[in-house]
Amino acid sequence: MYNYNLTGKNKYYTLYSLIREDILRGKIKGGERLPSKRVFAAELGVSVVTVQLAYDQLLAEGYIRSKERSGFFAESVAEGLNKDRSAPVKPECEPAEEKFKLDLVHGNTPPNMFPFSVWARLIRAVLADCGEHLLERVPCDGDKQLKRAISAYLYRSRGIDVDPRYVVVGAGAEHLYGVIVQLLGRDKIYAVENPGYGKISFTYALNGARCLPVNVTEQGIDISVLEQSQAAIAHVSPSHQFPTGVVMPVSARSRLISWAKNSSGYIVEDDYDSEFRLTGKPLQCMCGLCPERVIYMNTFSKSLAPSMRMGYMVLPPELYERFLKIFSSSANFVPLFEQKALARMLDGGYFERHLNRLRNYYRAVHAALLKRLAALPERCEVADTGSGLHLIAKFPDAKSDGQIKLLAAARGIRLKCLSDYLLAPMAGVDGCAVINYSALTPNALSEI
């Protein structure tokens, strides 16, 4: 159908470039339906993930559009470009996005829960106390004061005894994913959870790495598949996997660590939203069990705000030395005054008081959500571990995931299903809605 020759390591980018060029030249007409991901992958002899990443990039740039249950279609962006390819492309105006009462996909913490007064006071104090120091170049691994504060916080909250020297501050998770590829190598295979957070595999691939989707079982990533693979890195979220919500038991964690030791591989422990364990204390980190083989990482996107592009990782000593060799001449991307303010927030106990307030708030939201789900006219089975800010609601009588989303949309709810987060085909995920309740209020639930 499409005579594309995909060569080189970064096949998804080659495919994206070839499709984009054909759309711009008019070879693929506006409104023309593109092959399904599975059909296209089989035709080209590549993985479904490769096609998915190419389509995601084309969608993001407006070259194609997705129509639910119909597939992907080219946009009409090529008119007038055949005569002059240097002319700027004017994207068509997209239709206004449908308004929803509730967004259970892209939830952000309600604005009234952000500690504005505390943050403003800390910013003023930093400006007054640090003065000209704020204009200096920030070390590549972050401000020493913040590194010490993060180390102390990890000991208090997660029981990890971390040398502050090995803490690296970065501009959010995606930036740190890219740094990990540069540390561990583009020639390695990175095992990622399936279903999973798409930006992980997308960012790894964008940095030239090969990704291997490994199915998630009731005990987390399928370690038996991992042991038989050529993967050298396993990116996992053991405390609360997204989107399944699975919590990896200690036996599976121990086996995963043995895999890393025996294969001289590394585990990227993504501790995403682990602060929001609503019952009991947070689970033990893998980093504390095997610091020489685990890269621990987390961000402040959920606990503070997504716009605050601050994350951090704890590197094994060997990788930290490699980090310094690669990045010692680079400056840190996070503004120094924000790092100083966050350090004071952590050291002064403000951050933990803020987290306690958030946990209490989300306990009320969680209880109201469970009550509302139980009252639905449709049969609903909730899979909930009491961790994180999302849960799975299974609708056994639903004919398809599309029907679930259409019924939700009719009630003014934006929703996604487990199948929307698949990186490779997997059985047993049909009829499962992923409910992100981080933006919900107890009162909002009563409106639907």
C-alpha cells in the first residue's frame, strides 16, 4: 500500500517523516484513511509501537486526525504546496473541542489545594536572602541545598538513606528519561510496562532507544518475559502502576532485582504519585534494596503542579560519575530561585503538611467516587488498591470500550479505557475504564 523502506535505528521517526512528506506533497490526500496500526506494522515488518509513535507525532503536529472507531485520516494541509514547497504550512482550524463536565483523563490538582501563600512567602524569602547568588550558573545536577533537602525528605517519607551527592534535579520526568538514555546508551533495549504511560516509550524512542513492551500481570511487569528478553533496562512503577493500578509485591520486587544483578542491567523505579497512598504507609522502595542497580525517580507534578517542571532521580554511584562526565559543562534547566524555594519548603516541613492536606482531601474524593460508581445503573466492578490518584472500573456488560466512552461522553465525562494505553496487543483489558480522580471534587460527582 505504501512503499516505505524503513532503515536505521529510529524507524518510527523515519516512518513519521515519510508520511508527513507524502501529505505535504499531496500524495496522501486530505481525508484519506491511513492503514490501521496493526495492518501497517505487518505490512512494513515493524512493531505496532513503531507505527503508534509515528502516528502520535503526526497527530501532535496536526498532519493527521483520529476518528473514534474509524481510524486515522490525513488532514488537508497540502493545498498550494506542490508549487512551492518552501511556503509555510497553514494548518486547518480544528473544530472546537467538546466540553465536558468532568475530565477523568487529564486531571490536575484543584487550584484551591495549591499552597499559594506558603509558596509566595518562600519565594520572597529566597529573593531577600540569596540576592545576587540567584543569578549564578546552576550546577548540572542541581542546587546543593535542594539535593540535601530531597535526600532528607526521602529518608523521612520513604525510608531511603540517600547520599545527597547522587541526587540529580531535572526539568520534569520527560527530561530525566532523556538523560537516562544518554547515561545507559541508545544501543540498549528498554523494557516498558504494557499497558503503560505512553510518554515513557515515546521519549525513550525519541532519544534513539529501542523499547520492548512487556505485559503487566497482577504482580506488575511480567518478569518471566523480561528474563527471556534481551532488555538491559526495565522501567517500572512498582508502587502504583499506571494505568492498571497494580502494586508489585515484595516477592516480585526481589525477583526483578535478581534479574538486574544477574544481567548487569538497571531498573528505573518510577515512583509516580506514590505520595498518595490513602491507606497505610508508602511501600518500601526498590532503591533502598539495591541502590547499585536501581535508578529512583519522582517529580512534583502531582504533589504541587504540572507547570512546576521539577523532578529528580537518585543515581547509583557509577552512573553519577558517568553523568558528571557527560553533563559537567551543561547548566541545570530548573531556575535556581525555584530550587531554593522548594528546598525551604521541604526543610521547613511545609511540603509534608501540604501532602497531608492533599491526602485528607483525596480520601473524601475517593469515598465519594466509590459511592457514585456503586450507584450507577450499569454493572460496575472497581479494582482499587488505595494507592495513587486513579482506579480501574470494569463494566462486564459493555459491548466495547467505545460504548463505555460514548456513554460517559453523553453524561459529560471525558474518559479513557485500559486499551487506550496499550503499547502492544494484550488480552483481558476490554471493558475497563481508567478513572483519574485527581481533579475531582466531592460535589462535582453529584452532578452526573
